[in-house]
Amino acid sequence: MELFKELKEVLQNFDIDGTLISASPYGFGHINTTYLVVYENGDKPMRYILQKINTSLFKSVDELMSNIALVTDFNRERIIKRGGNPDRESLTVIKTKSGENYYRREDGECFRVFIFIENTVAYQTVTKPKDFYYSAIAFGSFSNLLAEFDASKLYEILPNFHNTKVRYQNFLAALEKDEFDRAKDCQKEIEFIKAREHYYSKIVDLLESGKMPLKVTHNDTKLNNVLLDDKTGEPVAVIDLDTIMPGSLCYDFGDSIRFGCNPCDEDEKDLSKVNFRLDLYEMYLKGYLEAVGERITDIEKENLAFGSILMTIECGMRFLTDYLSGDTYFRTHRPGQNLDRARTQLKLVSDMEKIFNQMNALVK
């Protein structure tokens, strides 16, 4: 009852018609606190998503919500032009009664509201290859829809998020400090990352030189950030736009491959079970290229396979950096978990390197 009263006080600041009848925790998110709220409005109840924004991670909520509002407004216009349903095919930000994108309480807590997209489901892991294929369609369509959006309008919410040159320097700094005397336990992994230093500047340099276009990137292209129709299984909308930033399509494509083409848990100890699935890569690639269409440039296509390797080794490097630094960023549930996470990523990199020519040939 106390929770309902608190949320009701928050929700009265938003431009929502009807009477609030329920509010309850919702979903599996680890970053923001999410609630499903139901309003009675005539004969049909209306459902919305209310989120308390994690202001410890997202320091500038103004910039965060500016990005989301700009992108969703742009998407909605494009969806309407092509005859679609913007309330279903895109997130919709509900404004406050004073016209703001979010509400800031006197204690500094920040809240936002989206329309709930009905008759959809989101999966946490890839259990059916077709779901992975449909996620490729979703993210490819998302990129296609935003191809004409000026990415320079977006704020860099998490600075240097995919700047692999900076990530590598952070790794070297943690290694040199070795504050917890852990480097001795992971010499093989350290040398693996050092031996691939030439990887880390490639896409960053292409973006900085203008040879690769700067585009809107989602930066968390996992299956659970795609809503699928609960009857047909087909993609409906891309959600969780907190990390929308300017970047390269190769980052988004590569992160999907890193996540979806490994059949094992991210912290699997038995590396013999960790194998890169080329069949899933091919399936995702097919769906992504179909959906993004002519909006992808030659230089982006040439680097899709490499982007898969780069995002995977970047993730492994981040896990290893955190392990060396005392597990301060990624949440752990047991000793050595970040080291195991790093090892699974580096195993996937090794697998991809062995079939890199095949990966490129499939793109062509």
C-alpha cells in the first residue's frame, strides 16, 4: 500500500488520462527500477511502464531523456509515414503535465513513463534460432529507420563506451597497478589481449577520419531488448534506449553476435563448452542485412565480421580490467567470476579468428 501511494504521487505529475488502479514491480532489469501501472479509462484499461531512473549510473538525466525523446519522436514520424502504428512499433515517452520528458522529485529521484506495448514478449536468452533471426530484423530495421537522423545531435551518455583505444589504456593501467595481486593468475589472458593491440584503433580511427559514417547506435543489442509478437514471434519494437549514442553500426552488430552466438553462460568455467556458432552468425547476418537494406555503406559491411571480434574482445578486456581492479564495476556472485567471464569472451574471439575468412565471405 505504501508503494502504491508513493507511485501514485509520482504518476499524478504525468499527462495520463483515467484513474490509477494498480502499480507493481515488473521485468528483469538490473539498472532502473521498473513498474507496470494500470489506469482505468472508459471501458478499456490502459497500461504503462513507469521507471525510476538509476541516477548513480546516468548522471545527466536531462541528456539521457533528450536522446530518447529525439530518437523516439523521429521514429514515430517515420513509422506514421510508412503506415505503421507508432504506439506499437516504437517506445512512446509520456510527457509530464508541464511538458517535460521526465519528472524529478524534490529528493532528486527521477521518473519516466512509456506506453506499455501490448501482446509482446522479450526473451532473456536465445533458445530458438528464429528468435535470434527476428532480433536481427528488429535491430536492422531500427538502424534503417534512423539512417537519416543526425547522430551528432545525441549526447554521449557514457563517454568512450566503445572507444576500444581508451578501454585498452584502462586495461594497461589496471595491469600496471595490479592492486590486488591478481595479474599472476591470468598471464595467458593478459598476453592474449596485448597481442591484439592493433585491433583496438581500427573502427575508432575510421569514425574519426570520416571514412565510416557516425550513426545512431543502440549499444545494448541483446535479444531481451527486442519485443516479439506473442503469437507470431515476429519483431515488434526495440526497447531500452538508455545507451542510445553516436557510434558505428559495427558496434551494434558485433555486440549482438557476441551475445547470441555463444550457447553457454557468460561465466562458463568449462571452456570446452564455449564455441562460436557460425550457423547463428549466418542467420543473424542474413536478417540484419535484409532489414537494414541500402542504408548500410560498403565500409560498414566490410567491417561487420571484424566488429564481432572487436566487441567480443572489448567485453573480455572489460571483464579482465574489472577483475584486476577488484571487481568494482560488474556485479559478481562468487570469487573469480569476472575472470571466468573474460575467458569465455577470449575463447569466442579465438574461435572467430579461426573462421574469420568464412565470416567475411558470408557478408559478401
